[in-house]
Amino acid sequence: MIQFPKKTGFFKSSNIELTLEWGALFHGCFVVELIFDSRKLIFTKDKVEIDDVKKDSSDFRILLKAFMPLKVNRFEVNNGAIFYADNISKPKYTHINNTSIKSSHMSKNVSDQLVETLVEAGIKRIYAVTGDSLNYVNEAVHRNGKIKWIHVRNEETAAFASGAEAQLNGLACCAGSSGPGHVHLINGLYDAHRSSASVLAIASTIPTKEFGTGYFQETNIFKLFDDCSCYNQMATTTEQFPRMLQAALQNAVHKKGVAVLGLPGDITNLPAAVAETTTTIFRNKPVIRPSNDELLQLADLLNSNQKITVFCGLGAADAHQEIIQLACVLKSPIAYSYKAKMAIQYDNPYEVGLTGLLGIPSAYQSMHECDLLLLLGTDFPYTPFMPVQNKIVQIDIKPENLGRRAKLDLGLCGDIKETLAVLLTLLNEKEDTTFLNRQLEFHKKVEQNLLYYVNDRGESNAIHPEYVASVINELADRDAIFTVDTGMCCVWAARYIDGTGERKMLGSFNHGSMANAMPQAIGAAFARPDQQIIAFCGDGGLSMMLGDLMTIVQYNLPVKIVLFNNRSLGMVKLEMEVSGIPDIETDMLNPDFAKLAEAMGMYGITINDPTDVRSTLEKAFHQDGPALITIQTDPNALAMPPEIEFDQMKGFAFYMGKMMLSGRADEVLKIIKSNYKHLGEVV
Ligand SMILES: Cc1ncc(C[n+]2csc(CCOP(=O)(O)OP(=O)(O)O)c2C)c(N)n1
Ligand SMILES: [Mg+2]
């Protein structure tokens, strides 16, 4: 009998897994196939038993296969056979008792097939938490070596991070294990899907034979992911798997959304079936533009109307040059959505800013005072900000988006860059710049108003967030990537971070989830290791996903987290105030975040005084690794939407009245004092 030492593994199909004692920092697995006298060895839990062992047998073969470079110190069997092996990085044959070791072939399982296809599709990493039904996938990732497993602390982070990576680099992947693991993915997947991010989400599940029995951790992935995916299927046979995987990737890439692939744990370790169909992903970019007749109709409208405003969404992002040319020909101001800001604002003499809840009045005015509004590549969701009196034309690559936000006079399907390239040849240049100049002048005035809070930096522990954002704007790299939390951070970044043509800004702009910025920064840091990553976080947001600060530390991601610590759910506080409701349950009792960062192994610092903002941020931005910079901001900072509704002001006044009556006059005074400039403008 040959008996392996204690750390032996378990029998697994035709292979045997052994956990060995090795010298490197790392613990992993070996697959060993032992063939003795032409017979496979039979493993029991921790020993190998072979009948009729002939001590001097020379027909003893062993295949060692390491999944990553490892140093093996010692491997021993109880008959005294010992071998030493160094740095095994690929299948390697070695000797036991002078026995020659010959080649053996290990067949690949479904998890290997998954990993190979992901590698071929250009996916570099899987953000996930391992566990039960995902373990063979995890093992296959390590075996392959060309793709990384990014071990996050919460699967929601995995989904947000992959969404961010996909928005920056095109395609990304996350995974959640059976039941609660993949349920955690959902919020981030909603965000990715609604941000048009091509994400493959692997949802591993309970074993196939348990389906429909109310088994431990059972979920119904079809119901669960239906609303946040463009493809949602489950492979229950090995033959289905390669076809569904290819289809999932093809859907994610071309429908620009989340594809969910359900993968029962028992399937992950079955021998892979040879794919009957292609496993390659086809990335196409057809030329799509309106027909010639439609373009002539559009040109007619634009030539015959005098005051035209152009409004750009993210779908117009790669047409910067054409849009500027168009504005020059039409003498049009250019407004844009938040998502399009980084792509449209820079080098743009026609810009009048962004509109929407977080926007500024000049964009709103330009869109309302024109005769014709031209919407380019936008699905901007807030109808109250759309004008109703003037003509509206919309062009979008997705025809299903046409007309769902505004009353259109004309709706056309096309890629913005391709469409404008032809349209420009059909337009007559306008001479009259009166409308354009008036809008640009107003924009200039609005920009000056926005500087009020930049110049007035606030007080100790009540630093104006506007000032902080404007300093970050100056300190950040030309190609920095910003991630912004839902909440007031969104407002400060929208108003004070300028586009350069190379900067990017990610947020939860359609789904509107809190706690997005730090997880997205993780994805951005992996996707763009050579660029500066700055996360604008709210204290409510960061607290929600705090554990994943450790992911940042674990992978030493040089993310700079700027925490706007207003000790409250600020945006909700504002919502309640303008609705005339007292701001109950919005206060936050926070830890000392700098100490917390240090305890986690990250550079952490708190800024209490406005005079320290610039120098401290500068120092923190120069840290090699991650940094958490907590800024004690003014809890009463308000952001007025571009067009204050009378009802809102009435609500706000009513709220103030209620606060006075309930004896909170001191708070009323504080709010007025903090916002005297805004209030002076709007009251
Ligand atoms: C997951 C989630 N829960 C609740 C909300 C509602 N909500 C929107 S903003 C906000 C407050 C955010 O607070 P914080 O992160 O501290 O940012 P602040 O507005 O104070 O800057 C809340 C509760 C949300 N959008 N998402
Ligand atoms: Mg807050």
C-alpha cells in the first residue's frame, strides 16, 4: 500500500487533487494522475490504496500539473519515496524511486472551457466572491493563468466594478455563487445594464438535480435577472454551455448590456463538450445613418429655423469634432447631459452647460428659448426639463429611444458621427449670431455665480464642497478618471470637474444607486492601471460598501477616495426640505474614517480646515498607493436645480417655518447662512 501524507486530497473523476506542502507564500492545488501497473490508483479520503504493489515496480507514473508557478518543497509517500520539485509552472513529470514518469493527458472541464472563451474574448479578470458552485471556475481561472480572479468583499462591488471596466474598456465579467452570492450582484448589474455596459455575469446555481425542490440557496435566475439583462439563460448540459456562452457574450457586446449565464455547480466540473458552433465573439460596427431622403428633410428643417440649440447625450460622445462644426454652421449653443459632459464640454466655444436636476440654468434656458432643439444621442430621462413649445428633432442609434422623452417633429435613426458627416454637407451656414451670443453670455454669468462657493471656502468642519471639487479639478490629471457617488457628490462633480477630452466620469447616472463610486473606482483602477482614479464618495455611500476598501488595499490599487463627509444623507435631506418635510433620519453618526483607513492599511487623513484643503489633497494624490481623504464638509450645502419650481420653494419655506416652530431656529439660520448666495438668487 502507498499512503500519502495527511494533506492528500480527494478522488475527482479520473484525476486526483492533492494539496501539498510548499515553500512559497501560497496554497493551491495539484492535479496528480497516478497510474500503477497500467491501472488508475484509487484514492480514499487521505490515502491511496493499490492492490498488489510490487516494491520494485518501474511502471509508476506521475503527472504533476501546477496551475501557477509554485515551489514545491516536499512530497512524500509512506514507503519513503520523496521527491523535490522547483517552480513547476506547467505540466511536469518527475521521479519517484527512480521510476520514470511519462506523459498523461487531462481532459478539460466546463470551467476550463469557460475560462478559455473569456480569455479569447479579451476578458482579463472576473470580479467575484468564490464559493460552492463557483469553486471549479475559480480553480480553472488559476489553472489557465491568463485571467485573474479579483476577490471582492461583496458581489455588489463585483458588479459595479465590472460595469465600470466595461464602460472604460468595452467588455468585463463578474460572478456570483449560488443563491445569495448572485443575488448580491443585482444592484450593480442594474446599474451596468442601464449604463449600457457590456458585462457578462456568471450566476452559478444549485446542482441541476435539485432544481425546483426548494433546495438550500435555490433561486430562480430567470425571474431574478430578467429586468437587468439583455440575455439571461441557464446551461444545464455540457453541450448547451459553449453555445450559450458565445451567445451571452455576443448579446452583451452588441446589445450593450448585461448578459447573465446561469451555471449549475455540478456542470462546472463535467468534461467539456466540443462546441458544435463557433465560440468566437464577433465585434461589428456597421455604418448606420438615416436615409438620404430623411437627411434632406432634416437639413430642410435646420436651414429654415433660425434659433437652434443642440443637446448632446453620451451617444454623441465620439462625434465631438462634427458637433462643433455643426454648431459653427448653425450658430447654435450646445447643451449636454451629465453623462456626455466629459466628451462634449472641452474645447467647445458653444457650450452652455448641462441640464437636468443637477444642471445649470443656462442649458435650461438655451433649450427653452430656441425655435428648434436638436437632440443627439440622448435618452435623457427627465421630461420636465424638455421644452414643449418649440420644434424637436431627435437622432439616436437606437430607434426604440425616439420620442419617448419629448414631443418630436422628426425622429431619425443613426450613429451621430456618421449622420453629421453627411448632414454637414447639406446645411447652409447661418449668419445671425444674436441667439447664440445671448445664450453664451448667460452661461458666462452662471459660471461666475458658481464661483461664489469656490471663493468662499467655508469654515472649520463646514468646508464648502464646491471649493473642494474645484481644487480637485485643478489638481487632477488631464486624463484622470472620476467616479461619483449618487448624492450631493454628483452635483459637485457635475458643476466643478471640467472635461479635457481625456478625462472620464462614471456614476450611477441612470440607476441612481448610492455607494457606486468606490466599487466603480476598483473596476477603473484595474481597467486603466496607468491613469489616476479619483472617487467622490458620500459618507452614506462609502459606509454602505465599506468592506471593499479592503479589496483596494489587497490589490494595492492607487485609488484616491475623497470623502465628502457632511455627516448626513445630504441629498435626501435636501429632497425632504424642498418637499416641506422635516429632515428626519438623515443624520449619520460616522466613525473616524482616517483611523479606519489606517487600520485597513491605507493612507488616511481628515481635513477639518478649509485652508488645508489644497495642500492635503495634493499630498494625498501623490501617495503611491490608495488614499482616503475625509473632508468635513458643510452639512447645509444646498444645490438648487436650474429651474426652481414655485411648489418646491413653497415647500422649502414651509419646511423652514416648521423648523422654526419646532424650536430649530438655529438650524434655519445656519441653512440660510450657508446658502445665502443661492437663496438670494432664487427667492
Ligand atoms: C441604494 C440606495 N439607497 C437609497 C437611495 C436614496 N438616496 C439617494 S442620495 C441618498 C443620500 C446619500 O448620502 P451620502 O452618500 O452621504 O451623500 P450626500 O448626499 O450626503 O453627499 C439617498 C439615501 C439611493 N439612491 N440608493
Ligand atoms: Mg453625506
